[in-house]
Amino acid sequence: MKKIIEWIKSESVLAISVLLAAISCFFVPPDAAYADYIDFKTISLLFSLMAVMAGFQSMFVFRRIGRVLLARTNNTVQLSAVTVMLCFFLSMFVTNDVALIAFVPFAVDLFTMCDRKKQLLVTVVLQTIAANLGSMFIPPGNPQNLYLYSVSGMGMAEFVSIMLPFTLLSFALLCVSLLFVKRESVALPKQEEVYPAISGKKLMLYILLFVVCLCAVLKLIPHYCALAAVAVCLLLFDRRIFARVDYGLLLTFGALFVLVGNLARIPAVYGFVSSLTDSYPFAVSVGASQIISNVPAALLISGFTEHYAEILKGVNIGGLGTIIASMASLISYKLYARSEGARKGRYVVVFTLFNAAFLAALCVFNMLLY
């Protein structure tokens, strides 16, 4: 029982999704139509990208990049700026989760080595915001983007044109927010290479697989070709990566597909939710994200309206706000909370204040822009 409780705590979104999907099956008994619920394109692209990112992480590629960029920093503002912008720009390609998993512990180590732990809290908050906002720019940045890009049928140019103004404003807001980091001198100690040597062949393999995945995202090749390429290469050259894929996220998507499919077949529910989302797709997307997080919100709302551009903006901007609005935010909180001397209560307060400010600014910008 204890293990079950611990699993539910660690995979709360998955557990709730499975429970709700199971309940919905009582109202719409399983039949042949269930087969049409699952968007296998999204699932296969997610698996392929997560596997490739896990491969890069196994070689500490992102940490090595960060160390090179930090070589010339000499104060806490510069140190914070590098770690925050690494999350912002790399999250566009490696997902917000991966960016935070790679660079929050990196920031903790750096600020600890420099004896500047007081500036760490704000830095991690800004890293989290940066990863959530940078990842909205293109489809590979986060799961909800991949799903909406797939289900909407929009092209890359259209997708980028929708998200570019918000990405540029987010970058500007992050630059201004770095002023909240107190400027103090730092002297990064010279660090001997502690990472295992990189295999050139393995690095090239993952680079090629990443290009294949991007081609699938851009719809240049079928998604199942990317899935087959990744699966075969891992089986032949790096099987241990299979164990590093977040299967919980894939199962969460599957459960939510079943839930959305069943809700759409209940006339009373479909009529009410469809009317609400058709009238206020952006507001509903932002609001729902605050309660159930932005990935489930994207899947649920897209089942009741085809205002995909508004949903796309809403769930990405809606990743700001509460600490559960984006699962990536919980990841960075857990990573910070493990650090020595972590001020958890203060972190939540500072996180909420910064997120509320960013959320308000981007929502107002959306009103003015559209």
C-alpha cells in the first residue's frame, strides 16, 4: 500500500487521468470507436523525441554546453542570465522538462560553488519561466505543442507566426526580470572534466536521429518512419535509453485521449463544454491550465472546439501562474527543494509573484494584439 501511495504522489497526473478515463467508461461503454480516440502520431513523435533527448542527456551534452558558455561570467547577474537563457533557447528543441532537468541542478551547483546561494532562488524561478515560455515557440518544445500541431493540421510557418510575438515579449520580460538578481562578483572554480568521454559515433547517431525527428515534426517524412528509426537504432546501439523514456507521460496522453473521446460522446457534456470553449477558447485554456496543468488542458479543450490557435496560445501562456499549471514547474521545484538550505516556502511565494506578473503581461498583450 505504501508503494502504491508513493507512486500516486510521484505520478499524480497519470493516476488522476487513468481514474477519470475509467469513470468515463461507465458512461460510454468500450466499443469499436475507442480505437479512433488515440492520436498515435502524437504518441510516436513524443516517444521518439524523448528517447533522443535521453540519449543526449546520457552524454551530458547540455551540461557541457552550459559549462562552455559560463567560462567568462564574473558576476551573479551574468551567471543567472546564462543559466536562464540556456533554458529559454534550448527548451525550444529539447522540451521544457529536459531543459530544467539539465540546468536547474547545474545552476544549484554553480551558485553553491560560488557561495552565492541567496541568488539561486530567483534564478531557478526565472529558469522555470524561461523553459515554459521558450518551449512554446515551435512544436518540439513541449507535449501540448506537438499534439496541437498534429491535430490542427497547421503548417510550421503558421505555428511560428502565432507564437513568435509572445516568444519575443517573453524574452524581453526575462531580460528585465534579471534586474531582480542582486549583482555580486563570482569566481567560478576551475573544474576538471568529470563527465565520461563522448563517443563521436554515438553523438553523431543522436544528432541524425534528432534531424529525423524534426523532419517528422515538419511532416517531411511519416511519423512512423521516425519511430522506426529511433527504435531500431536504440535496439542495436543503446538499449539502456529505453529505460530513460518517460512512459508515464505517454500513458497520461493515452488516458486523456480516452477521457476526451468519451466526454465528446455524452451530449449534455459536449453541448455545455463546446459552447463555453467556442465562446472563450483562450480564457478557458488559460484557466483550465491553472487547475489541471496545460498538457491535459490542451487535450481536453481541443476535443470540444477547433479554435486551435487560441488553444495553443492559451495553454502555453497558461503554463504560467500556479505551480501546477505546468508539470515542468513541479520538476524545477523538486530539484530546488533538494538543494542544501532550500527555502521552499519563500520559493513558492516568489514563484507565484513572478508567474502572475508574466501571465498578466502576456494576457494583456494577447488582448491588445488580437
